[in-house]
Amino acid sequence: MVSTLDAAHYVQAPSSELSETMASPASFKLLYFPIVGLGGTSRDILAYAGAEFESIFPGNWGEDKSKTPMGCLPVLFITGKNGKKVTISEATVIEQYLAKQYGLLGDNEYEETLIKSFHSTSYSIQNLFASTITWNQPEASPKCLCYFKANSLPSLCESLERHLQDNGNNGHFVGKKLSLADIRVSNMLEHFAQQPCADELIEILKKYPNLYRMREFVANHPKLAAWRKSEAWISTDKASRAFFENPFAFLS
């Protein structure tokens, strides 16, 4: 659905009412482009939780950009059970809010901190890929991709593999249940699988069996498996692959 919502300004109301809205949400609208990208983790969490949500898309990003709080996507519109509405922005903020809401931040402060560490790391490496390869100049991108495959990605995978092993090779980064860390890192791996160079990247990932198994564990979770078989997810996955074939065409 194309969005007609204007979120240039954050909601101004007593913070106690807005906090109540966030603590007891009734439904959500997630505004993001019709690809997986930085909207994938939030959609996964909402699907996992069985929350009432709708994916909405900008009609004309050049015009709609100024209607977002920070000039970027995603943006989450929350309608509370109290009837009040709240808007929050930035992918990491949205994901951590939803993870807290639906029990995906562990059982104590230490587990939450570890989960947020994996969450942050996955964004760092994905942003590195985006800045040096996806959005780099065409003549520079191949050299950067070679470095990424030889250095950045193996270094990350070795660390993630070690932490999975330290946690007992149970398919989770922290504790014995699904968390934001698992879902977010899995989304990072799916992001690599949607690239034109996916075969090369996946061959590297397969050298790290615990990490590759974690990806499959998340994908096979009953609620997430059902979501990823839905037309909504399949269409964004397909659109992502087409987008990454020529991302600069999006700017024209």
C-alpha cells in the first residue's frame, strides 16, 4: 500500500500517554521501500509476534522524504490500545523497540547487552558493504568487493562462529531461545544472498557451519517460515534482487 502519512514531526503530547501507547500497541504500519533491506528485520519481528501490521511504501520518495522525521526510512507508525498514535524512526531504534515488546532481548540486562552487541555488529558490516560496494563508484566497487570477500566478511564470520560455539551450538547467539541477535544477523546474511555476487558470498558463509546453521534455524522457525513463504515477503525478496542488480537506477 502506498503511504499518504505525514511524519515530518514527532507526535507532541504528554509523554506518559505516548509511553502507554508504545507499551500497549494495537497495530503497526511500517513505512519502507518495497524491498527487504532495512525493513526486513522489523517485518520479521512483527510476523514472529503475530502482530497486526501493514507494510506501506512511499509513493514518490523525492517528495515523501521530507515527510519523514529524519529524511530516511524505515518509519514505524504505532497505534496504541489507548487510541493514541506514536511515530518512531531509524531501523535500529525500531528493531530494538519491537524486540523489547515481543521478548526478543533476552532474560536479563547482560543478555540484552550481548544481543544488542550482535545487532550493532551486523549493521556495521552491512553498512560497510553498502558504502564500499553497493553505492560505490562502478570502477571502484570490484576491488572493494575482493577486499570484502578476503578480509571483512571472513573476519566477521570467524567472530560470529566463535560466539555461536561458545553458546553451545544451539542455533542462538544468546541463551537458548530466539532473539533479536539471531533475526538481525540472519537478515544480514539474507542481504548478502540477494546480491549479484551472492554465490561468491554464500560460498564463504558455508565455511562457517554454525553460522550457516543459525541462518537456517531462523528461516525454519514456524512463524518466520510461514512469513517467508507469504507473497508479501517473496515480492520484497524478488524486488531486492532486482534492485541490487542496478541500485543507481533507483536514483534516476
